[in-house]
Amino acid sequence: MQITEVETFIAGNPWKNWLFCQVHTDEGLTGIGEGTVNGFAKATESAIHEMFQVAKGMDPFDTSRLSLLLFRDFFSDGGQIQGAALSALETACWDIKGKALGVPLYQLLGGKVHEHLRVYANGWYQSAGGRTPQAFAQQAKEVCRRGYTALKFDPFGTSWRAVDRQEFHLAVDIVAAVREAVGPEVDVLVEGHNRFSVATALQFAEAIAPFHPSWFEAPVPPTRIASMIEVAHRSPVPVACGEDYYSREQFSELLAHDAVSIVQLEPQHMGLTAARDVVGMAHAHNAVTAPHSAQGPICSLVCAHLNAASPNFYLHEFFDEFNAEWEGNLLTHHLTRHEGYITPPEAPGLGAELNIEEILRHPYQPQNFLPLFRSGWERRQGYQQ
């Protein structure tokens, strides 16, 4: 079997353009993948077509070789854009491989370790009620009424590096209100979005610790791993991070310090071949994995298959119920939540196909990205002038 062609499609989700690809073969089998990167849909689409010149003519079964060539042979550090393009092409090949063998993707990744995957809700805090403890608490109660046993949120508004006392206390009050609203048994996960200096992050960690969050995510920027390690060693709240990294080497450095034990790898930034290796590295360091799954619906499927096959899986991020209503029409199959759990599809490959007609109804828009340091970003309306 040989790879012959790639097509790309962008669905204009208001807060993040979703980029999909479909890879064709000379035997008629096709596979789908996703390459969404916040704010860089067109750039990553171009990268897919440029990098496809290496994939063309290859056997789609050779996913390890494809991953190597697309990462190594360009001899440039293309960062998340290169990683997402690689992942889109490689995921499509994993999909083809599963279809050819008649098995779901998780079987190719080692087989099912977990029958059901516990999920946490994200993207739920979009109320027009504003950024107040009362609004967050009300929405958090509704999330729990739906059956979720864990939920994540960013209470920090537009904060960056240092914050004034009023903003500091507001953020802490929001965490306190959510904890009071959901009770002691629900996992409360606090998202930092790479916002703070080491000192500010530690101040927040101390202040929110009495409300027993299960993790403090990405409290400092990822570019200085030493800063993340310092916060993780000193924070009374477990630190989770990893979504920004796109190579094994970055995770190797992160894990070498045995400070971060919740690893949020993003399969879409490195592909499944590398993602499997990172899961194994984390396992060897007694760490658990909670992959970043805040892109489009194919990303969610990929993470479900990976998580089902990962012995050290912890939680699955679930945006699907809090995205645009038409998201459910983009694929022929979507993950379905039963109370606080999901299961990956049992159909061959990823278990879904693209609904191209529906994608074309929602064209790319340049303002469709999440501006995390502008007021009102949590309403997920894209970049508003």
C-alpha cells in the first residue's frame, strides 16, 4: 500500500479553527487526522502540504518511520506547527492501519488497559454572568448535575506574571466558590495557562491549597523547564503540565527532576508514535497522564484511544459538550459520555469519518482563535475588535 494524496479542511469554530486532513492510498483506504493549533490554522495547513512530500509514496503502516522523517529530516525546529502537521499525517496513517487490520486504534497502541475513561469537564465557564464567584459557582453546579465528577477552569482573567491584590483575591474567591458549590468529592482542577512568574504562581498555590484542588495546571510558561520544576517542588498543590511540548526530549528533561507527576502531553503536537514513548517515560517516573484534549473532535478520539491503552492514565479532558452545537455533525461518530465516563469507539481505526459537507458549512475565519490575555476570552467568541 502507498500513500498517494492528502486533502485538508478547516472548520471555523469561533474560538479555534479546527484543521483536519484526509490521507488517500492506492488501495482505496483513507485515514483522517487533525492538526489544530490555536491561531495558526492556515500556517499548519500549509505545513501539512509541504511535509506531505516526504509521506507521499510511503507505506502507511510505517508510522514510526514516518514520524522520524517528518521530525528529523526537515532539520528545522518548526515547533507546534511542525508537530501538529506531523501528527495530522501520522494519525491518518494509524487510522488506515486500523481499518486495514479491522481493529480499533487502541489495539494497535497495546490493547485496552481501561474499559472506561473518567473525564473532566472543560470549556463550561462561558456564562454572560461575568467573571464572578457567583457565576462560576452556578455553572459548576450545573456541570455536576450533568454527572461529571471533575471539572477544570481558569479563574485568573487576563492576569500575566504579576497581579494586583484585587485580582489576586478575586481569583482565589472564584476557586473557593467552585469548591463550595461542588462539594468535597468532586475533583477541582485549576488552570493557569502559563500565566505567572515563579513567585506569583507560588503565592496562588499557597492561597488555593485550602480548597484542595487536584492540580494547578501550567502555572508558569513552559519555555523554562527549570521554573516549572521550582514551582512543582515548592507548591502545596500538585502541578500538571506538558501540553506545550512537542518532543520526547522536553519531557525527558521535565521528568528527570521527579517534581511533576501529572503529565499533560498533547498527542497532536508530536504524533502517536512519540506520545506512546512519553506515556512510557511518565510511567517509569511514577507519573500519571492526563493528555491535553482541547482541540477538535478527532483530537478527542485520539486521546481516548491512547488513554485506553495507557496503564498510567488519570483523566480525560472533555470539551465536546461545551463546543459549538454543530461540532457533533463534523464526524460520523463522537464520544458519548455516560455519567462521568467515556469509552473509545470499537470500529476499526479511529472509528469515525469526516462529514466534509458539514465542515464546508463553517468556513475558516481569521479571528477564530482564543486570545487568552484579552478581557472576556472565557466566553470563547474568538478575537473581537
